[in-house]
Amino acid sequence: MDKNKLSSLLGFFILLNLVLAGVYLRDHFPKANQSGSYPELAEIKSLPGKLEVVEKYFKDLADKKGARYAFAVMIHSEIPGNLDMHLLGHALGDKLYEQEGLGGITACTDDFRNACSHSIVIGLFLDKGEQALPEIAEACHKAPGGSGAYMMCFHGLGHGILASVGYDMEKAVQLCEKTGSRETGECVGGMVMEITGGGFHDRQLWTEQRKKYLDPSEPASLCQRSFISATARPFCLAYITPYLLEAAGADLGNPGPEDFRKAFKFCAQMSASDKVGRNLCAGGFGKEFVVLVRGRDIRKESFTRITDKQLTTVSDWCSLAADGDDAKACILSAVNSLFWGGENDRSVAIRFCTSVPNEADRSACLENLIGAVGFYISDPSYRKNFCGEIPASYQEKCRSNLQIN
């Protein structure tokens, strides 16, 4: 891949992860509970590892003690089983909206990858329809987590819009395009996630409608449909990954290396002239791999405990891509997900890059991470310390790029 295309790809992944990341509100909940000293924790740990059981527990807790309290407990809980934490976050977001309406968004953080704010705006749009768009935009500006949380708010809106129009993607795109130029892409990304793995509002209708848009023989082709604009297409490619795995025949609850190898090949089917699109498609796997090696525990604290073996597994899985450029795109997506806009412990992202066995990919990973620090972090002390923590051969370039004296 030439340097201009690689720069474009790196820039998109930085932008995408700004969208995906928010600012974690460390002081949002009372200090007395920061240690996780909730009486429910022992009971939650002993629950059966079934999504419906754990979801019901937290919904009942929300009814008894309030959704804000239940959300705080969930952040600190040791959740049993390999459960989808994003879906659990949605469940409590629904409860927050039920109890507090739009005001419940102030309780949301970027834990569970912004599932809480997703549910709030989904609820509002389902209640009020298109006339709610200005109100949603104003609420998204107030969503805890800064610009990242603001953009993820529109991702959630995409879920709600698609459900509200009967899973008609053409109509939903038209509504997304009314949100603003920056917001449209993330709104469409939410739609793609909804059509590939949602359907909770009307399962039967969703099942029928997805047949119109999803082709298991060419699963990435959704993102090449005429109603997906050039602006929205990168977001479509970033969120289509679970459907690529489904089309490869994977057990989505426990996909394995052979499933990844087959799914990567769908990206390779894209036109040879669309190298950037193909790399964006392959890059989407990196963000999934980071979640999978942690048993789908997407909470910030979980990533502080990621092992060297798990980091190596991520790069090993990326190496299953159809060619070297696709593998590199996967690596870059993975490190951005680990860095998470500077909110995660940076040492994990550094450890990941330095563990990548391929020298060219390792270099691209570290250079991308330097760029991400420059994009997200303005604190001179953070920048200086970061440059001192990466391998010595990159430190001079780091100090120059980050303007460290």
C-alpha cells in the first residue's frame, strides 16, 4: 500500500476510535462506592452465566434501587460467563430511559462501549420519531464523555431509527442524513450494527428485512449499496465484521481462528481497485479480537488485566488475514481499541505493539500509537512520559512528532 493510502487509513482509524471512545467519568458515582463495595457483588458472581438471567437480575435491581445504582453496580461486577456486556449495558440504558427519560443520559459513561447512551436516544426516537432529532442532538452534546460520547450518541440513534422505520435501510439513511455531516456516518454505523445483530424491537420483521440487505455470499456488499454514501461507507465497513463471521459459519458465541481466516476472505473479495475499502473491512476485525480475548468484558478495568498471551493472540489472529496490508489494518484497529482514546492504560497499547512479531507491522503499530497520543492527548507531561516508555529507537521520532522539548 502506498504511503498516501496508508496515511488515509491511519487517519480513519484514529477518527473512528475518537468516535468510538468517550471520556470515562471517574468521579460520576459517589466516592464511597469507588472501591466496588456494593452488597450485590457476591451474589452477581454466583449467578448462572446466562445472558437472560444476568439481564433480569440487573433489571430487577434497577426497579428496586434505581437504574443509576444498578449501572454503578454493573461497572464493578464480576459478570459470570462469556456474556455480551454491550447488550447488558443496553438493558440498563432502557431502564434509565424508562425511569428518567432523556435526563437519564447524564448517568451514562463510555463503559460497555456507550451502550447506555445508545438506549437513551433509541428510546426517545421510538417515542417521538423524526421530531425528536433536535432534542436528541442537544442531549448528545450533554452526554458524559465529551466529543467521543457525543458521536457515539448518534451511533445509538442509528439503531433506533432503523427499528422505527421497520428496518428499511433506505428510509433510515435519509433520516440519518438529517443529523449533520459529521454525525451521519456514525448514525449509519449504528444502522449496520442493528441490521446485522439487533432486531430486539421486532424480531420477525428484522429477520425478513435483513434478507433484503445482507448477502451471505458477499457479506461486505451491503457497504457498496447505492444508499450508503462515501462518507458513511467507512463506518459501514467497520461495523460489518460480525456479519462476515456469521457468513463464514462461525458460532458467534465462540468464533475461532478458522472462522477468522474464512471471514477475512470476504474483505479480499472486494475490488482490487478499492484497496482502502478492503483494508477498512479487514481492520474491523482488530476491534473484535481485542474484545474476544477478554471474554467480551469490555469494561475499562478489564483491559488493565490483559495478559501478554492474549495480546499475542490478537496479533496472531490478525495474521490470518488474506494479505499483509489487511493484517496491518487489523493490527492498527486493535491498538486503537486498546488505547481507547487515551482512557485506557497506555502501557497495554505499548505492550501490544512491541509484541507484534512482524517488524513492519510493529513499526506501523508504534507510529500509529504515537499519532493517536498526538490526536487525543494535550498534556505535555503525559506525552513526555509516553515517549520515554516506547522502544528507544522510536523515542526521538515520538518527541519530534509530539513536540516534546
